[in-house]
Amino acid sequence: MAKARRKRKNYTSQERTTIMAAAAKDGLTAAQVQKKFGVTPVTYYSWRKKTGVTRRRGGGGGITTVRVAARGGDLNAQLRTEVASRVRQILPEIVRTEVNNYLNSVFPGGNRKRGARV
């Protein structure tokens, strides 16, 4: 006798967003998402791929990196995150340059060469 097929569940975009947010917040695995929300691992991974959500492999309490593709209201959050990240990268060099410029203006004939790092 053939196995009876389960009826496919169609999730609304709001349901998908809620499930994905809860999974990311709690650091759930695909198996845990299936147990908690009834979403199959294949479906969960498909949603992650479509929304651009990635997580660093290795788990074990390590840092989780979440990157969400720009969709609807996520654009501002993503843009803010990207700008903050870039500022964190370039800020130390800007501070060094400004401090050196100040020191060179205060102590013009000192032992410091122009452009030397603090």
C-alpha cells in the first residue's frame, strides 16, 4: 500500500520572517526549527538561501554571522550594519592621521617625521 502524502503547508511571508528571525535569534539548527515550527530542513535551508542568511560553520558557541539580503524593511538595517562595519575598519587610521597632524602642528620641529604613526 502506498504511503499517504502530507499536504504541503504554504507559509506566508510573515510566517517565514517570524520563523527565520526566531531561528537566528535562538541559534537554532534545521532539526530544531523542524521540531519547534514544523518546517522541514530542506524548506528552512531554502528560505535561508533565498534571503541571503548565512551562518559560520562550526557552531559550538562560536560567533554567528548573520547577513540578510535587502528586502523591504531590512534595507535600512542592512545599510546601517554595513556602514557601521566600514567605519569600524577605517576609523583607527583616521584617528592616527588626525593625531599626527595635530602633533606636527603643535611640535613642528620635533623628532617626529610627517606621516609617522603614533
